[in-house]
Amino acid sequence: MSDHGAHGRVPTRSERWGAFKESPFLPATVLVFILAAAAGLFAGSYTYSMANPTPHHIPTAVVGAQDSARGKAFLGGMEKALNASLEVRRYDSVAAARQGVDEQEVFAIVDAGPGDRVTFDVSGASGASVAQVLAETAPKVGAEVGVPVTVKDIKPLQEGDPRGLAIFYISLAAVIIGFVGAIQLSVHARGLNPAERIGFTALYALLGAFVIAAVVDWWLGAVDLPFVESWLILALTMFTSGMVFTMFNTLFGRWAMIPTWGLMVLLGNPSSGGAVSWPLLPSVLGHIGRWLPPGASVNAQHTAVYFGGHQHAFPFLVLAGWAVLSSAVFWVWRHRHPGGRESSPAHAVAPAG
């Protein structure tokens, strides 16, 4: 009777809670709320960054406007139309200003030299969204202030990439496949030891980056890539992304996807400058994006494709810094990583005959 009564007893609240904590229902319930929050944050972060791009501090080269009434009138009209977002930089000649465009120091050139017109040069390759805003605004301002304006795109985008989004997409692919690959290694190759895990991350990064570049350039012909440089940028991006997840997996275990997704996707991709150029992003995102792997990848790839010979070290230092930091954290705390295998004894004991 006592056994029957024990089995028929209604569990207490603490007993029910203990059973729930030990069941798969607790992490499943937590995931329901996490995924709902992630969905809203994902939509919100991209909408906030990209839905209504507004100019913020667009560096613009000016040649001759300081001595020209029409140049001053045009610049004043542009400042008013763009809410004082032009960051004017004086150059002695158009050639020097174009060098500034190649170095990605300025996005446009106002030339108010001899003649009765103002020449307004934009650079689609510097940022398609910025060039579009400037090219649409300049003729309207010219008509308002009575100054004839000629707008030219002195460095247009490639024909296969008229919106300038291909670089963003290939960088996005490298970022996402980078950490998805690390997740898959953790699931399907859990027994890899630390050095082996880093090695296989580097291996799939090299091969995956090669395939991305080959598909976009050789197969689709969307963008004419400087193949080796673009391949290695994508490989470094993919490796960095994979090691970022591996680092978080070491620190946070099964919840590693949350900080990885937050850093690389919710914050990193919208602020990368790939879909919307940095001068049009909210100012905080425009500054943060340069220091995160997605932004560094877009920056390096963009320069490699459109400004060959003017590559900067900064984006490579950012990618390398994240890769080294992530690898170091993983290596130092590798005993906490939910993977690896026990080393087999050096001398196995022979079975008894």
C-alpha cells in the first residue's frame, strides 16, 4: 500500500521544477524565446541600418570653389540639401583630388575651375548608395542656385554588379559559412583535438573561399576579381568567423551561437558598409563596422576589386586580430571546449594469452 501510495502521490512544485530542468523541454523553451528575440533583432538591425540611409559626413574634394562665386553657391546649396553632411577637403588640382578618390579619402569632387559650369564627379565604386544620393541631389541644387552642373561617374561599378552588392554578398557568404562550418565541426567532428580543429577550420576556409570566388567570377561573371587576393581575403574572413564561434563555444558552451550571431550578423553585417556605405549609416554603426570582421572583409575586398594598388593594412589587421584573439582564447581554455578526445596510452598492455 505504501509503494502504491508513493507512486500515486502528486509531485511537489520543487520536484516538478527539478524534473523540468533535467528534461529537454527547458533548453527547448529557452530557444523558443531566444529565436523570437533574434528574429525581431535581425529585422530591426537591418531596417535601422538600411531602410532609410541618411548622409553623415561625406568627404568631398573641392577644387577652385574658394575663388568662384558659382562654386560657393553650389557648395552652399549642397550643404543645405544634405543637412550640412558634406565634409569639404581642399585640393590644389583635379589630379590630386582623383588621387584622393583612389585612396578612398573622398567620395566626390567639386570642380569649379574656369568656365561657367561646375563639374561634379562622383565615384560609384567608392559607394554606390553615396554616389546615387550625390548624383540625384547635385542637378537639383544646381537648378535652385542657378549654376549649371555636369555630373560624371569617374569610377563606375562593374557591369555585372550595377548596385555594388556583389562584394557584400560574397563577404556575407564567407562570414556565415565560416561560423556554420565551425558549428558543424562541433557536431559531426566533436573528437577533433584543438590543433586539429584549428587546422580543419583553416582547410574549409581555404577551399570554401576558393569556391565562392570561382562561382562569382569564373562561373557567373558577376565581378572581375583579382582572384588570388580576393580568395585569400575570403579565406581569412571565413577562418576568422569560424574561430570566433569556436572561441564563444569554449566560453559559453551550447549557447555560443547567441554571441556569434549577435557580433557577426546582427551588428557586423549591417555596419559593414557593404549594402549601405558608411557615410549613410547611423554614425555609431559607421564607426563600429570598421573594427568588426564583416566590415573589415568588405573593406579589404572592395579595395582589392576597385582600387587595386591602393590597398590598406587596416582591414587585414582587424581580421588577423580577431583570428588571433579567438584562436588564443580557444587554445588557452581548450580544456573547456566541448570537444576533443582522450589521448591513447603510449604503451598498450598486451592482452593475456
